[in-house]
Amino acid sequence: MQFEPPTPVSVAYPDVYYTAPLISGLQQRHDLQLHALPADQSDGSALAQHGCVFVPPSFLLRAPETRLLPGIGISAHGATGTERLISPKPLESITEVQVHPDAGHLWPILELLFLARDLTPPARVASMSGESTSLLCSGDLGRTMAEQPGHDLGLLWKETTTLPLVLGVWACAPGAPYRTLRTVLGAAVREHSGGADADEGLLHTTLLSQESDSLRSLYALAVTHDRAEANPGAIVFC
């Protein structure tokens, strides 16, 4: 059953810090209905309801044929300053990780980073069990713990793949008005940022070929390490 687009177009996004550069330019538009979602609800059910949802790249490991809007999203070309694994230990010595509720979308990426480096991924634990446990965090918590020793996932991804870390992309349901969404969302980002290639601090709002390659690299790593099923129609841009 195809999604039937409402008028105006309905767009949903997780209410997390890094969507602000994308959303601020959309607030005053009358041709869009904006819906803020809890961070853990930016998934397939939201996509079926709204037709266009901003999703983390880990979502694509579960739904690889989801169509993506090209050129618009959030990425980090180095350190994110927020997406961090808090631990004084080197990666090869980390055996346990507690995942903060706001950082659940980062766990598949962290696992793949360990596997890509021929390291055994740490166990995911429900609570800290002393100094042996590291903390995976995102957003404001990661920023407030900036002085704590740890590993920035943006830097780890860059070192491992030579590519930027994509934090989120616009995903569309079948039947969504792709052309309208590309035009409206892209124009809003350019108007807010002052140019198509503007940099929002550590984060970039324009996705280029490197970001597309990064998403494909993420998916290829997941397939190689049995975290996703091989699908020739994966990572499709509309």
C-alpha cells in the first residue's frame, strides 16, 4: 500500500540537537506540516504515517530500500564534539559499553567500527558496572562530557573509512512527493545556512558524493559482518 501524501506535505524529525539547522528554515513554511518525534521514534512506523522522516543511518540497515532525498542531511567531516564513547581506554581494551537512551542509534555504528578494525565489539550492558564500563553518548550529554577522555565517533569513522560520518538523512515512503520535498527542504536549508555548502559549526547540512559513499560503506560493512542482509536495491536516492 503506497503512502498517500496529504496537503500540505507532512514531515517528521527527531527532536535532537543536530536537526536544528535543518528544521529552523522550515518553521514558517505553509506548504509543510512539521512533527517533532522522540529520538527513538524516528523509524518505519513514523515513515508510514508522515511520508518523509529524518532518520539516522542505522535505520537503513533495517530498511535498506528506503528512498533517500539526495543532498540534504547532517554529516561530520571530523570530530562531532557530541557523539562520543566515554572511556580512558584504547578501543582494543573496551569490553563493556552502556548506551545512553539518546545514543541508541549510534550502537550499530560503534559495533561496525570495532569489526572494521578487527576488534571484538564490546558487550552492551544495561548499567555501569564500575570503571570497566564505557558510556556511549550523544547530543547535549556528549557536549557536557567533552572534558572526559574518550573517542569521538566522527573521528573514528573518518580514520576507519576516510569518509565523513553521516548522522541523519531524509527518508521517503513510496508515493511521497519526492520532487516537492527535494525543492522545499533543500531551499529551506540553503536559506538558513546562507549557501548550499555552508558549514554549521562541526556539522554540515549539505550531503555530497562522499556522504553517499559513506552510507554505502556503512551498509557494506554491515553486510560483511552479518549485521544486515545483502540487497542490491539498498541505499537508493530519489
